[in-house]
Amino acid sequence: SMKPWQKYLMIAMVTLLLLYLIGQIVRPRAYGIPITNVVYRLKRHWWKTYDTRELSQIDSVVIHHSLTTSGTSQAYAKYHVEENGWPGIGYHYVIGKEGSIEQTQLLKTVSNHTSGENTRSVGICLTGNYDIQQPPEAQIDATVKLIRYLQDRLGRQLRITGHNEHSSKSCPGSNLDVNEIENRVRKIAA
């Protein structure tokens, strides 16, 4: 028969497995794509904090590119804190080239991503330099699904713009078609 410590180890292992499985089931998904919450894993400023907002204040999303040919949310957070002196990463979501979605700020956080638009918008960054690269289809697809998910969650249609519509920057890059993303979100054939 099992020794008492073996029983406790077995119970602990089964419990951890169940917690993991429940976590996978309840994990938010954007039309099938899991959204990984990394909000509390990213570098933050040791004393500065962002303002917060009510979710009812959000009426738009602003699309960015990282301006790097590759990169991670950890790298962007480090840059935003150490180089820009910001309280934390500026984006709410980062979408990888392979179509992964990471939530990098809470939706109620007013983070720095687009001057004049931060209180009302959600910042979505696509990893890549879309002045010189072409965005992969998996990344565009994930962006469309994430915006649809946000609209469902917030209960309203969101305005969809690129960073360059609010500034002189080329962001999200000349090869990234924000109108195509908008048309696909609205389910119009692009």
C-alpha cells in the first residue's frame, strides 16, 4: 500500500493538474486564439504608475508595429521603462509574428502608446518592422480576432486606427494595411 507521503504527493500532483486544466478552460480566447496574460511579468518602473480609467471610456484601438524585425513584450517593457522613463510597457497587447496574443497591460490602465489618444484607446503592437517587412497572415488574423474579442467584451464597436493617423510617425509601417484589418473586423470582404 502507499505510504502517507506518497498519498499526499499524489493528491498534490492531481490538484496541480486540475488547476492547470481549469486555467486552460477559463483562459480568455480571441476567437480560438488563447490570450496569455503577462501583465504582472513585465518590467515596471519602481515608483511611477499609470493612471486608470473606466472601461466605458474606451472607444478605439490604435495599431502599432515594434519597428524591430523581431522582439518580445519583455524587451518592449524594458525599453519603455529604462529608455523612455515610463511607468511600464505602453501597449495593452503584443501580437507575435506567429499569431500569439499577449495581454501586457490591464484594459483599465491608461498607458503611453499614442499621444492624445491614451485615455480612450487600447494599444496593440504587432512585432515587426512593417516599413521593410511584410506582416504574416497569422499575425493579421490574430489582430482581427483580438479586436473582435475586445468589441465583444466592451459591448461596442471600436474605432480602428494606425498610430500614424495621430502622429507624424510611419508606425504601424507602410506595409501594414489598417483598412484591411478594419474591413475584416467589420466582416467586409477586403
